[in-house]
Amino acid sequence: MKIGHAAPLSGNMARVGKDNENGVRMAIDELNSRGVEIGGQRVRLQLDSEDDLWSADGAKDAARRLIDAGVVGVIGHLSSQCSIAASEIYAKANIPQVSPSSTNPDYTGRGLKTTFRMVANDNVQAVALASFVAGVIKAKRVAILDDQTKYGQELAGRFAEAINAKGVSIIARSSVEGHATDFSKELQEFKDFNPDIVFFGGMDVQAGLLIKQMKELGLNARLVGGDGMQTKEFIRLAGDSAEGQYASQPAAWTKQMPRYAEFEEKYNRKFHSDFILYSPYAYDATMVMLDAMRRAGSTDPEKYLPELKKEDYKGITGRICFDENGDIVESPLVIYQVKNSKWVVASAVTISGPMLPIQ
């Protein structure tokens, strides 16, 4: 029986895509070592992992390859643009798709019965970030930049709506291409308006270069971003300039994960490295999919999909159950700050909870 996975496995996002793949592989290897029985039959799991090239067209091609290979479910994709692009193909084939990391609301918001996500969506993330910027940092003037991707643009747009509703002035807004490395034009414009905060909708590599160029230009605003920025790679690329910057994660603070230490130890032993971001969620997504199959007594998507919708599973990352759209019902959101070259928790919130600083 084949379980599919799709993410960028080449290019500058391959390290994050491979991290997700590692989470799926770890779950499959554990299940096989225990022995899996579904509907009274012993089942051997196989991983079929495809490179979606971090692009919508690549994601569609990867989805078609997985379906042709006969997978019974897919863990993926990493990014929202890829998950959304591939989701229609999976839905037409009636193949359940559980993304460990896609945050755009449109992924689960189009009425497809086969889409599920393991983390909070960008509506939650943007509102939490705006609450933190306005209520905790107490910024008065914000500049906004995005990377023109589905993820970056919409996170920035939703943040703009949320921060505007809180009475904070948006003094400048601009976009750059997803592979841009020179932000001098945009940053000079921002500097002329003297913002307290620069919000970036984009990924860690650009964010690292962005904050370095902000410092070089004498733009002393804090940089605030979403989950795409909250990685060790951002700190490595930004160097000393990373200190004091903020980013959110629509997932559990690692110390809140019920079995975080267990997962970390197993991951390190198996892959000889630390996990990057979403591999615990990829691991749990795999376990949840297999749990639905067990309860249905079948690997047929038509039969186990209804059980996936009724899931209530205690995983590495916490309790996992989905609403009618396939969104995770309970998902914490954490805002981190770089201190002494490490991400530390600045604030933690549940989906409906208040935004409070960590004391």
C-alpha cells in the first residue's frame, strides 16, 4: 500500500520539503516495524515521495504521478500554492490530502471533501500577529512587503486588514519577486516614512537578506514575519541582524507538544539532525490517515475518508480533529523572537484565546 508525499525536494526550499518527507518516512517506518493490520489483513506501507518543484505546475505534475502510482492518500504539499494547485486533481480522484503546513484559507475553503490541514490558517496567523504588533509591541507605523507568492501576498494582505482595524497606520506597502536578493529600492522608500515595524510575507532566505539590508541602510524598524521566516536558516543568514526580530508559527510551541521530546530524540537518531519546522505535523498526518483506515477497516479512500472527517486523535503535536472544511479544530499559535541567536517564545495563543506576552 502506497502513501504519497509531495513537497519541494530540489531548489532552495528542498531542506524544508525533505524535513516534511522525513516526518512521513519516520511514521511509515514505525508503523511497518509494529505491523499494520487493516480489515483483518496485514499491510506493508510504502512511501512514494514526489518533488513539486515549489510551483503550481510542478505540484499538479506531482499529483498526477502519485495518482498514477496508485497511492491511497497524500501527505502534502508544503506550500499553499502547491496544495491548492494539486487539490483539484486529488479531489477528482477522491484521494485524501492532508497538508502538514499549508496555511492559506483557500486550500480548505473551496468545498473539496478531500482536503485537510494540520495547522492554523493565515486568517488566524494574521490576526494574532496584528494583535501582537499593536498590543504588545505597540507599533504605530507599519510598512508591509511580500514575495508575490500565494502564501506571502495573502498573509501580508490579511495582516494589513487586521492591523488597519486596530488603528495602526500602514505607511508603505510593496512587493518583490520570490527570488529577489536586492531590496534597496523598497527599503529606501520604507525608511523615508520611518516605520516602527516592517512586516514581511515570505520565506526565511529572503527574510534573512532583508533584515541585513535594513540594518545596512540604517532602517531600525523591527522585522516581523510569519511561519516561513521562523527557521534556523533565517538566523544563520541574518547573523547578528536577526537579534530582536519576530515571527509566528501556526503550530504548537514545542514544549506544548505532548510528546515533543520523544519525537525529537527519534528524529535525531534516525536522520542525525534536528527537524526544521513541520515534520512533527507530517508524522502526525500520516498516523491520522492510518488511524482512519484502521477504523474503516479499509485502505479504500471512499471508505476511510468519512472516518478521517470524524478523527479525534492524540498525536505528537496534540489533539487532532477537523471541522467540516478540513481545518484543524484546535491549533495553538506562537510568536517567537530571536534572542542570543535562538528563537524563543514571545507570546502564545490558542485560536480563540487572548494575545498575551510570555513572562
